[in-house]
Amino acid sequence: MITRIFLLLVLSSILFCCTNTQPDNRLTEVADLVNKNPQKALDSIYSIPYSELSDADKHLFDFLLVKCSDKAFVTHTSDSLILKVINYESKNRHLGRYAEALYYGGRVYHDLGDMPTALSYYQNALDLVSTESMNNSIRDNILSQISGVLNSLRLYEQAIPYVTEVIKSDSLSNDSINLMYDTELLGSINLHAKKFDSAESAFKKAIKIAKRVSPDDSIRQCMYLAATKYNKNQIDSALTLIRPTLKNIDSISRNVALAYAGYIYKKAGIADTAIMYASELIKSKDSLNRHTGYHIILSKEFKGHIHPDSAQKYIYDYSVIINSLLNKNGNNEALMQNSFYNYQLHQRERIKTEEYNNKLQIGIIIFLLITGILSISLLYMKNKDNSQRLNLIYALDKLQILSSDLQNASAEKGFGNKCIYLPKLSISNDLNSNTHSISHKDNNFSIISGDIPDLRIKLRNELLSIRNNYKPSPISSVILESEIYNKIQSYIKNGKVISDKNPIWAELEEIILQVSPNFKQRLNLLTVGKLKPSDIHTALLIKCGISPTNIATLVGRAKATIVYRRESLALKVFDEKTGTDIIDDIIRLL
């Protein structure tokens, strides 16, 4: 299972690497050009044959087409292409274009007049863009567009924090051009919100920047400053600002300047000039401009300045325009309601998608956690079995060495005929194949991974064979004549207890290891390392031939406790309950 998962991961990586090809060079050139010369980039992308592109390049083409069109100030008239782009980018977020695609989704719906949906896309894009990454420019664009949408929706108080934030970013990045435009936008929002002092301050800052980096833009900003002065009833200042503006303003902003000029001159009592500018407005093709012109001309202040015949015509035309605007406002209201409905639908779909994605992510995480836990558990159990098996095989090998040593010792003492010959085992350990072969003198057999119970049975049989065929030798004179042994006898005689941390235990272990250097190692092998300090102390005393009664005295425990400790040692060695005399004999044999 683990191997399969590993192979799937490798295969996925290979497929990802194979599909992660470089885009078409022509598209790369367009991407590099779009910020420098949007119109040239738009012309270039139209010259690329769409049918010749790969699927991935077609999606990049769609994305760049929307981007180039927007930057070249082409008004978006349909949302079909951007929805296709957003759908693809949302499923391929590793490409790093999803946030920008959402931004252009906002721009498309902004042009279509669907402000709530545009606002939703802008806000979603803003959530994805990091303030500490290379996306600061697009982040600033998003903030600026959000403030513009909120301004259009007359949500002025909500718009101000966004434009204020982007102004701070412009200042930090020393972006004078955008700082000028965004400061002008802040002034316009404050003007609409009737915060005239704040508006005046913003327009003055914008003019100061514009005179340094873009003098032509300062003319438009002077126009807005004149409007602010008009609303503050500072007519002289407004007149001073609006006069040169009308001479130099660009054609795009001229009608706005005429409207402001008409109202300023009207309030200043300069009827002829106000009527002149209003007359120019009523010739405009835009109904709002004509409405403003008629509103100025037909005001009561100019009643004596208009010929009656002209006044009748103006009144009729004015009524037609008002009815047209009322109908238009009704249509706009219906459009706004439809936009709000679409926005609600969009929000519901977004929430459903987010909930589904969250559930999917949680499911994947749970699956990966379960898979990881199972894999780790399997590896742990496998390694534990291997470790235990190796320890048992090693113990068997040591037992055969012990058996051989005992046989040789017995032969030297003349007891060779009383011993059953236990052939020495040769252990070969192949970790790669996880197969361990044990060659016997008369027959061969193998111990395969997972046969740990068989190993334990063989271990017990070997131990019992040693115990049944070799009688323990008398306690070594080295131990009996040692100072530590005499000290222990003194403790027994006086009924003293040896605490667990008493250095006597270390001294006793040292003297026993002089007689049987492998005593502790063999004991650990037999118990597979399950010994506690109390087990070792009990084994040391048994090795010295101390009786259970005296052991109880030395450790300060009841005799039944000592019996339990001996039974516990036997259980750790044989994995089953046996007589305490058997474990005593085994320990003395060590």
C-alpha cells in the first residue's frame, strides 16, 4: 500500500512537470507589453491565431485579451469571456493569476453598470492579494476601484477608508502619478459627501502634485476646487479658478466645467456669462448636460433675460428631458434591483462553493491523516516485529554459545557423559529480504518474517534444555570471599534493608561480573530488555545464592513479594508462568 502511494506521488510529480510547459513566446511578449503600451499589446494579441494555440495558451490568451482591453480603455460589453477566465483560473491557482482575474471581473461588471457584482469581485480579489508581495500595484488598483464603485453607489463614508489606504501606498512607493489621481478621487468623494473642507484640502494637494508631474491634469483639479469653493459660498475664489479652466480644459471634461461655470456665474450675478455657458450645454447630446443647461437658463434669476418665444421652447424641451430622465432613473432603479438580485445569487453561489470546498478540504485532510496514521502504524508494527525477531535470534545464538561453554566446562569436570549435546546454531541475518536462516547440524529450517511465536518457543526450549542437562555449579569462591558478600550477610544478620539507591548494588554487580562477565547481557537478552531495577536486584541476589527469605529481609518486602518478583522474572523469560526454582537455576547458570 505504501509503495503504491509513493508511486502515485511520483507519477503525479512527473505529470505535473510534463504539463508545466512554457507559454507561447508571442503571449509572453504581449504580457510584457501590456503595462507599457496597452493598445499595441491589444493589436498584437489580435494578430495571434487562436486555433494554433495549446489549451493552456488559449486560457492565457483569454486572460490577456481581457487585460489588454481594460488597460486600453475599451468598454466591456459582455461578461461571457471573463467568466470563462475566472472559472479556469480558480481551478489553476498555482498559475498566480486568480486574484487578477477577479479584479478584471470587477472591471467588466463595473462597465456593465452592475455595481454590486463588481464590488463583490473586487473584494474577493482584495482578499487574495498579499500586502507584502509583488502584487501591491494590483492591490492598489483594487482599492481604488472599490472606492470608485462605492462613490457611484453614494456610499461615500465607506469609500473614504479605501482611497485613503491606497494614497498611503502611493506615498510609500513614491508613485506620484497614481498619488495625484487617488488624491483627486478622495477630493471628489469628499465633495459628494459635502465634506467641503476635506475636499478642498485634497484638491489642493492634487494640484500641487499635478503641476510637478502632469500640468494638464491640474486644470481639471482646479475645476473641482472651483466647485468646492462654490459650495462653500466663496464665489470670488470660485470665479478666479473657473475662468482659466474653461480656456484650457480638455474636451472630455469641458461639459462638466461648463456646468460648474454656469452655476458659479449665476450665483455671482453675472447673468450673460451664465446664460452663455448654459446655452452651450443645451446643445450637448447628453441629456444630463442639457438638463443642467435648461435648469440654469430657466431659473427665476434669469426670467427677464430670456425672450418669451425662446422660453416657451426651452420649457417644452426641458419637460421632455425631465420625463426622459425620470424614465431613465426608473430603468436605472430596475437595473440596480436586478444587479442587487444578481449579487445575492452570486453571494449564495459563492457561499455554497466555499462550503463545498471547505468540506472537500476537510475530507482530504482527514483521509490523509488516516492514511498517514495507518502507514506509520504499519511501519511501527513491522519495525517492532523485526526488532523483536532480531533480538530473539540474537538471544538464541547467545544461548547456543552458552550451551557450548557449559558443555566444555562440564567435560573438563568429568560430566560430559551426563550432558546432551546441543549443536551450535549459525545465524545468518538478511535484512534486505527479511528472512533469517538457521542452519542445524542435522537439518535446516528458516524463520520467516512474522514467525516470532516460533522463535519464542525455540528460545524457551533451548533454556529448558540447558537447565535440564546442566546442574548449576556451586557459588564462586570469588563471590563468597568478597567484601560485599560479607557485608550483605551482615545486613541479613542485623535485619537491615538495602535501599534501591544504595551503592551496595553497584558493588554486588561488579563482583558478579568478575565471575560471569556476560551475566547482565545474557539476562537482558533472555528478557528482551524488559528488566526493572527491582528485577536486576533480585537476580543479583539469586546469583549469589541468597535464599528468598533473606532476599525479603534485604529489600524490605514480604516473602510473597519476592515470590512474585521471581515469578515475574520467569514470565519475562518464558512468556508464561513457570516454577520459581526454574528461574533460579537459569539465573545461576548465567
